[in-house]
Amino acid sequence: MKRIQQGLAFTGLVLALACSSLTAYAAGKCSPRTYREARSAMSSSLLATGYSKTQVDFLMRNADRMTSALPATALNESGQACGIDSARAHVLGCLDRQLFPLGAGSSSTLDERKQTKGFWGRKRLTVRELLFIGHFHACLGAAEEYLFRH
């Protein structure tokens, strides 16, 4: 039993490192899309994978709020080469690569509601909303790390 737990812990660590490496690598490039284009594509992808319109509106409203808080004056050299719109679009592009494809037929467990401490102004969120929020923050953090001054 202990070997299984150690194996699972090791596998989790390897996956976490791989995902953070992919996020960091992706964060270093300029987005080929504008924020508006990336937002539209993200909204469409969310709707196509089973998110409700209410969920999409909630998630995108908060994503807009958080990305618009990224100041152009804080861009580092890499970020300045891209511009603030590209840096903001990059967060959604990273999220798109991290979050999709969710896979068809997975909606039943993703729609289960969970009680939280209150992420983004709500205390009860579906698993799919929590999945979006978690990946969004990973991509936002990666963009802040590689495109903005510390």
C-alpha cells in the first residue's frame, strides 16, 4: 500500500513539473491573437465543451477583470515586444492549451457542485468552473512571471 502511495505521489510530482514547464514555455511567446479574438475563441470552446452560458459569462467576466488589471507599465522586455493586448491574450491562449480538449462525455462529473471558500465571488462552484479557475490562475501566474517585471 505504501508503495502505491509513493508511486502516486511521484507521478503527481512529475505531472505537476511537466505542466508547469509547458505553462512556462508557452508564457514566453507573444500571442498571435488579440485579446478580443482569444476571448471569443475561449467562450466558444467553453460552450462547445458543455459549459452553460451562465458559467461562460461568469468565468469570462472574471477573466476580463483579472487580465485588465495587468498593467502595461509593468511589462518587461519580452512583454514590451509583444504589447499589453498580446500579453493579456496570451493568458487565454495558455488557458486554451491547458484546458482543452476536455473530452466528450465527461460532463456528468464536471457539473458536480463543490462548496469552496469563495473563489471569484461564489462559494458553490461546479468542478468545470473550478477547473477553469485553476488553470486560469496558472496561466496568469506564468504570464506575470515571463512578461511582467517583478
